[in-house]
Amino acid sequence: MVKLIATLFLLAVVAQAYGDFKCSLEVPEITKDWVDMKDACIKGMRHQIQEEINASYQYLAMGAYFSRDTVNRPGFAEHFFKAAKEEREHGSKLVEYLSMRGQLTEGVSDLITVPTVAKQEWTDGASALQDALDLEIKVTRSIRKLIQTCEGKNYNHYHLVDYLTGVYLEEQLHGQRELAGKLTTLKKMLTSHGELGEFLFDKNM
């Protein structure tokens, strides 16, 4: 407490000696030639960020559902919570990319809209995995559309296109294949063992 009072007193003395402090500084005038992303590509990036956030919220809803004591499928819950984290990280990386390219100096308040989760319950694990696969397909198609937009005829954003193709599409395609495999295995187990099959599948997710 004594240190706090001493610090405030020192600040008051300095302020009196040197005049009022400014809480913010004016933005200096510098060249904007390095900020060269085109509007269509920027719009596509903002749309993709929202798509990633939407997917994250949907996966959160899936994880929460399978965490219920009345459902109690910890394997499914962990899988979907992990997927929610990954989608959120994807959105964050795209935000960081826009920042690196000088596109977040204004208009940040409308960058992300909190989505409404349309579906919050599933009949079984197979229907949830099917929805997850459909969701990944939707996100993948959105990324492909963004790549096409940023590969414009008049201006090609080579760096961004390479980033989206080499990092994002690679992960999306592996994720889709993994979900398709899990769904196939689970459906076989449901056919041969019924609900016991889902219970055993959950234990090994």
C-alpha cells in the first residue's frame, strides 16, 4: 500500500513538472504501399474466419452433449472438444495473418459474430460423426473458394494461397479422411453389436 501511494505521488510530481500526459498518440503518417491485399480477398478471409468460429461453436455443442451424464460418451466428448479448439485456433491464425498484412487497423468490431448453434442433440455417435464430416466438408469447400478468390486474374496473392493450400487444406483433407474412417468403423460396430458397439468404440476413440 505504501509503495502504491509513493508511486502515485511520484507520477503526480512528474505530471506537474512536465505537463499533462497523453493517453494516446496520434498515428504517424507512413507509406501504405505495403498494405496490398485486394477487397475480394479480404472479404473472403473475413468470411473464412467466421466459418472457423462457427465450426468451433458447433463442435463445442457436440462435446457438451456427449459430456452429459445421461449420454456419458467421454471418448466422443474429448474428440469434439479437441476439434472445437483446433477450429478456434484456425480462426485465430487467419486473424493473425490479416494483422501481418496490415488489414486490422480498422473494422475489427465486425470481424466475428457469435454464432447460434443450430443443433445441440444427436441420436447416437454415428449421427454426430456424420454431422462432423459434413461440417468439415463445408469448411474445406469454403477454403477452396477463398483460394480461388485470392488467385485472381488481375492480382494473385501467392503467399496467402500457398499458406492456405499447404497448411489449411492439408489438415482439412487428413481430418476428413479420419472422420470418414471412424464413421465407417462405428457403423460396422453398430450393425454387429448395437449399442454395445458404440460403447466399445467410445472407449477407443
